[in-house]
Amino acid sequence: MYVAGADRGRPPMTWAELADVRDPRDYNLFTVPERVADGDPWAGIDDVAYALEPLLALWDEL
């Protein structure tokens, strides 16, 4: 059974990489393994903490 969207991966990306994405369909279950082959792309996810207050302030402005 095919589930729409089930073939898409959610690879970790930097903001710079995300800005260059032209077709999100290029990132799927078949392309994600190549992205993680060189190590754990999530390794530094907790290295830096950011405050939510600027985002909350922006939300209030919008």
C-alpha cells in the first residue's frame, strides 16, 4: 500500500543548504543515506541553545 509522502525523508540541513533547495522531492528515503554516510549530522544539535523570545516577539508583531 502506498502512502502519499511516505517516501520522503527529512534530512538534516543547514540554513544555507535549505536556501538552495529547488525541489524538495530530491530529498527522499533513497537520498538520505548519502547525507548521513559521513557521520551523525545531528551530533551538534544540542551544542547551542537559542532564546525563543525574539521569535515570540516577531509572532506578536505579525
